[in-house]
Amino acid sequence: MKRRGVVTALLMLPVFMTRAQAAEGQLSEEQRLGIVFVASQAEIAAAQLALQRSGSKGVQVYARRIIAEHGQVQQEIVTLTGSAGSQPQRSATSNAMTRQGQADLARLDASSMYDFDDLYLERETGYLGQLVNTVDDGIRTTGNADVKALLGRMRPTFILQLDQAQRLRILIGSRGLRR
């Protein structure tokens, strides 16, 4: 039953994101970067929980990678916005992502030890898929060359993380290959 709730929440994330983006209209560069910054915060928080809860060495290695890479993403965003004399800004989209990230953490924390890895990786594939779409949209629509370059540098990292999460889901789900 808990699994169905996680799946439903993951399926609803793109709907919430699309509605939030449509309600906002045109985002500023600081808001675009704020969305990626908030997404990275959510990724780090989920990965930290995975380090505590997962018994899978593969998932733990993946979680450490997420923490390191998204920490770097946050640092690059702070550096870019700081050099422009601004900072990442909140928006309806980043607020929706924050709420979704908190709900995801609560569901993951409430999951059983046996379900955690699968639910965490399922969450990762949905969240990272949406993050890649958001970055793609930002690359297409931003007029700022520095923001476009930064998003372009981040995109391959997010795609590799998504691919690794999908591969781990297959591995974790395969009988005889658990842990």
C-alpha cells in the first residue's frame, strides 16, 4: 500500500511541476537556478537518508555520488549568482519541488527496510527525469549565456545519475542479485 502511494506521488510530480511553471509564466534566471538548487537539496537529503537506511553497497555508493555531485551543482550555482550580485530565487516551481521532496522523504523514511532500496531508486528515476526535463527547458529558453552554459554542464551529470538509478533498480529487483 505504501508503495502505491510513492508511485502515485512520483506520477503526480510532473503534473505539479507543469502547473507551477504555467502559473508562473516566464522565469527569471535566478528562479531557474533556484529550481535546480532546490532539486539538488532534495537529492542530497534523499541520498543522506539512503546512506542511513540502505543495506545495499551499490545504493550506498550511488548515494555518496549524488551527495558529492549535487553539492558541486549547488556550489556552481552559488558562484554564478554571486558573481552576478544575486542569488538563487524561489518560485512556485521550486516551492512545489520542496514540498514534493519533503513528502518523498517522509514516505521513504516510513518504508520498511526491505522496500527502502526499491522505493528510493524509484523516487530517483522520477525526480531525476523531471530534473533533466527542467534543465532542458532552461537551456532552450534562457537568454543568459552563463546560465545556459552552466545548465549544459550539469545536464550530462543528471542523465548519468538517472541511468545509474535505472540500472540499480534492475539489479536490485533481480532475484539472486540483491545486495
